[in-house]
Amino acid sequence: MKTKLHIFKTVAKHLSFTKAAEQLYLSQPAVSKAIKNLEQDYKTTLFIRKRNSIELTTEGKSFLFYTNKVLAIYAEMNEKFLHKKGDFPDDINFGVSTTLSNYIIPKIIAKFRVQHPETTFTIESNNSENIESSILNEDIDFGITEGSSTNPKLQFEKFIKDEIVLVTNIKNTAFPKGSIDINLLQSMPMVVREKGSGTKVIIDNFLTDHKVTKLNAVVSFNSTEAIKNYLYHSDHYALLSIHSIADDLANNKLKIIDIKNLNIERWFYFVKRTGYISKTFEQFKNFTRLNYNF
């Protein structure tokens, strides 16, 4: 039953038998059969089949609500009875915002796998807004994001502090003293992150607090790596996490321009659904805190 419910949840997420089959590494007929068996067992129709798409019926939406509750209970049972004495499950599934996934989390996972080679990871890398949505939709159990929202359905706990700095190409000679007044920010050609990025939200809030109403955004990218690669070939500017440019500073590719009287600091947060209880989450959180800076 648990397997069939998991298949149903995956089909409901993608509204596609084909995509569900790909994610679950099953054949499409196997997925279709599992859904058909559920419909027969519960004497209901879960999906409306159209020519090129499917959608949940009213009964299907109700069934998904109970499926999530049942699968959550299964997860709690596994936590309680199968993973004892610090053991970790076979697979840990969580989400990470892009800055963390590129520059902090990989080395933590690598060290974790040395100590716990039996555990594999399924990690969703996306902007903070999408990671939080995945947690709320119960597609993933927890995450680590940039900043925190006021959504009462999510619970945040501080991980590490970060600083966002103004950077440009090392060959840019526009500001020989290495510093600018904050008012100049509004006229400088800036490369920025996409809407929904945790980094962008933090920057926008800080600038608003300091009466900087709008940046002169000339290019927008959905990743820090793309921004950095742009800056290697341009004299434009970007506000980036100090964690993301450590190698670039050491290799003389980028440099920091100090903004007088402005320090943009933020926290990275562990985030989970409010009320979600998990030994795995607590143990992994503790391991991450101990090993992020080795």
C-alpha cells in the first residue's frame, strides 16, 4: 500500500504518468496499474484522463490529502523504529538554495558520505522561494535557505551568517580607492539574481531600508555562477555572497568594492514544516553545523 500511495503522490505532483515513471524509475504501465488498483480498491476515480493531460478529480484531491497524512505517519514510524543510535536512513531527501548548493553543501555531503557510506542523498537545488514551496507541498522534508519568511506553516532555525558584498572584475579601475558612497549604487550597471531568489530578497530589503529605491539592473541571471562568469568579461557590478567568491578573490578574478556605511548581512536557515519531527533532520542539522567550515 505504501508504494502505491507514493506512486499516486508522484503522479499527482507532476500530473503526468510519464514524468512520474521517470522519477520513480518505473515503467509507465506499472505506474498506470498502481493507480488503477487504487481506484478499484477505493471505488473512486482519482484522475480525469484527457487526450494529452490528466488532472485530479475532487475525490482525487481529497485522496491526496489523506495520502500525505498516511505517508507522514510511515515516515515517523521509520524514524522511531528503524533509525536508532544515530543511524541514518538509506536516502536523505532535502532542498538547498542555490548559493548553499554551489559553495557550502557539497563539501558537507562529501564528508558525511565518508562517515556514512550507506546513505545516499537526493538534493533539490533551487531558489529559496521554490524550496519553501516544495517543503509545504511535502515533496521534500526540509531544506536550508537564504533568509526566512513569515509563513506560519514553516519553522526556521539559524545556520550560519553570510555577508553580501559588491564585486566587479579585478581589472575594473573605476574606483581606485576601492570604496563608493551608497548613493552611487543606483546609477551603476548591476547584474542581479532572478525574482524569487533569497539573495535578491535580502538585497532589496537592505537597500530599501537605506533609501536606495531601485538598482540599475542591466542583466538578470538565475544563478550566481552565471553572474560571476558575466563579470569575468565585463566591468559591471553585482552583489554576491562572500562564500561564493572566495576562490575568485584568491585567483585575482574578482575584487570587492566597499560600500561606505553599509553592511549587508544575512543568515542561512534550516527550514521545515511547522510541527515536523524527525531524528534524521536533527542529526543531519547537527552534523552540518559541525562540519560546514572544515
